[in-house]
Amino acid sequence: MSGGPPPAAAAPSGEAPAENPAAAGEPRESLHTPTGRSWRSWLEPVAIVLIGAAWLLYVENSDLDSIARRSLATRYVGQKTWEHIELTVVSTLAVLVIAIPLGVLLSRRWARPATPFVLAVANIGQSAPAIGVVVLLAVIWGIGFWTAVVALVAYGVLPALRNTMVGLQQVDPTLTDAGRGIGMSPGTVLRRVELPLAVPVILAGIRTTLVLMVGTASIAAFISGGGLGDLITSGVSTQRTPVLLTGCVLIALLALLIDWLGGMATRLLAPKGL
């Protein structure tokens, strides 16, 4: 009796042996791989742009009077959209400059007694009505772009701050102890162990802040801060429904587009393997 390996099973007569792409070393494209889902991830922004273009085309070809046409002129709508993006970007950058370092600081053991007080202050901005915060700041500092930015920062700092703290606090203590055990300083442990592991949670907070900023930036219109809120207030004051709906539709589509960009950034910036 031979001690060699058993022969491979023969394929049924008339059928070619089945090929195993993995065994042959050929890559297999799957919907779960970046290659397989890359084209699907672009469907959302394309749909958003098409819906926005279709709405503007519909409004332009509608029977509008001179007041509505003046408010929906392409140049004016483009200017207000750009102002809205400026409000969102500047406010979000200010939130990140404040919330992320403060969240890192409050995640340190020696600073945790101050956490309830800081969170209580951050909660004030989000629990108070946004329009009330804007009007109060306008009374103190006057109207304009930067007053609107301060109001938006007060409203949007909480999600980024809380997610930064939660992301760092959920890091497994054994990993940080291991880093210290091999001679890392506390700063090196934070930079090379804690922050990379907390990145997905921190990015989720930034994404939430971005979407909040897009929606809340419409209140800047009440203090001459610009943005798409001007279309809403103009539509209400002149009783022109197409103008009002155009402002609402563009803000909603911009929020969806920002949310998609945040999702793409989360997938690209999150450390591999997490």
C-alpha cells in the first residue's frame, strides 16, 4: 500500500474543473472592498447635485413675478450659498480648535474633576434656543458675520467635545500601560496610542458638528450674517413660497453633501484595521 497523498477528486465527465480565484492568486472584487463600493459611494453626491440642479431649473422656468425672480437670480443664490459654506467652515474650524484640545485635556485623570463644570457650560449653548443665543450676542457685540460665527460655535461645540472625551476614555487601559511599560512618555502614549484609537469616535463628533452647523447657519440671516437663511426670511417677508422653498431645499441638500463628505473623511482618515 502506497503512503503517498490521495489523488485529487476528478471533475465529472464533460465539465471543466472549477477554478478557485483565491488559490490562483487572482483578486476577487467584493462589495465589501473599497474597489467594489467605490462607484456606489459617489451615487449620493451625484444625486444631490442633480436634485439641486433640477429644483433650480424648475424654479427658473416657473411663472414668477419680478420680486421672486430678483431673489432667485443665479448670481444671488450662488453668493448666498457661498456665504453659507463660509459660515459652516469657519465655525467648524473654530469648534475643532476649542473642542479637541479641551477634550484631550479633560480626558487626563488630573483634570477630570473639572469635567462636569465644562460640560455644563458647553450644554448651555446647545440647550438654549439658537435664535435666542444669536439675538443675545447681537445685542452685546452687534450684528454681522462674526457674531453669527460665535453663536454657531457656542451651539456646536458640545458634540465634538464629548466625542473627543469619550473616544479617549474608551481606549483600553492595558494598551496605555503597555506603552508606558516600554518607556513611552505620557505625551508619546497620547500621540501614538490613544489618539489613533480614538480617531473614529472623534471623527464621528466632527461629522455631527458639521451637519449641525449647516442647518443652524440659517439663523445668521436674522443678524445680517448672510447665508441661505436670507432666502428663507425673504420668502417669508414677501410671501413668495418658491423663494422660501429654494432656501430650505438648498440647505437640506448642502447638509446631505456635508454629511457625505464627513463619511468619506471618516473612512479615509480612520486608522486601518480599526
